[in-house]
Amino acid sequence: MGDKRSNLFQLLKAGTTTIINALGAAIFTYALSLKLLEITGSALGYGVNIFIGPIIGLILSPIISKVVDKYPRKNVAIVAEIALVICLAIFLIIYPLAVKTNLLVVSVVFVSISNICARFFSISYLSSTPDIVSKDYLQKLNAIQTTGVAIAGIAALPLAGYIYGKIAFEYIILIEIITEVLTIFLTVITKFKAHRNEEKAHETGRKLIEILQGDIVGFNYLFYIKLCYMI
């Protein structure tokens, strides 16, 4: 009974972490894209987030997977999120100046760094399902995480459009910082177990493939947006 309750609590924490992180990141990504489209009037500006993420993922995936397999995944995830919060805070501070100078260039630098942090977190956390729950609950956790990310992706676009039209972009950055801080808190209170290196490598590789497949979808979406803009 105690083990079941513990696993259910772990499922709740991990599922909440995944949904909050995915939803916050997706809303911010769309909102930043809308801001760049508004300022630059270019589809390239709109698609900068979608374009840079997959490129960074493809280039750095071997390094990220090695780091995730070498060091405790919980530590990697927390450090990555802390770095992302710092990056967001800096972006929030320099944003007013960037709008007056060249927001696109600043955003490219920011998106590049933030994507590196996000990749480290995503791969380390999503590949940690064997560390979070027992074997009997692995399928449930994977289903919750997959469904949560999918729902976040669907809900993020209309939410981002609504929020973008209602509040200043600085507050959207602040909302993203809050979601990342919540992600850190939930990750800290979630228990991770140690597993053998070969088990870790297998799960990391599987999640890395899933994320890279998502990158391919991102490239296709960018092409679609560019085509629509040209038409």
C-alpha cells in the first residue's frame, strides 16, 4: 500500500512537472515568435525558435546524452533549469533595450542558450522515468508525460495568442520564469533512484530519438509558415 501510494505521488509530481514545463515553454516560444513577427514583419523572425532548436539539438545531442548518462540526472535537470532561469532573467532585463536596437539578434542568442538548457533538462528528466517510479508504473508515467506534452502543445498556441494580446511581453517572460522556478521546485522534491549505466544509456537514447523526431516536425512546421507567408 505504501509503495503504491509512493508511486502515485511520484506520478503526480512528475506529470505536473512535465505539463507545467511544457506548457510554459510552449506559450513563451509562441509569444516570442509573435513579438518577432510584429517587430520584423518576417516569417524568419517568427520561426527563429523553431529553426534554432532543432539545429542545436542535432549538433549537441551526442554531448548532451554523454553528460546525462555520466552525471546524476536529477542534478543535470536542476542545474539546467537554474541556468535557464538566469538566462530568462537576463533577457527580461535587456529586453527593453533590445526592442530599441535589434531584438532579432538578441533573441537568436537568447534562444540558442535557452535551448541548450532546455535540451539538457528535457533529455535528463524525460529519460528518468525508471528513476522516478517502479517498473509497474513506467508505462503510466510515459503515457502521462507524452499526453501532457501533446496537450500543452495544442493548448499553447491559443493561450499564447490570448495572453500576448492582453499583457505586455515583459510579463510573459516573467510568467515563463515562474513556470521554470516551479519546475525546479517540483524536480527537487521528486525522488530519483540510481540505475545502472546501460539502463540509463538505453532510456536516454530512446528519449533523444523522440525529441529529435519532434525536431523534424518543427522543421516541417517552419517550412509551412514560411510558405504561407510567401503566399
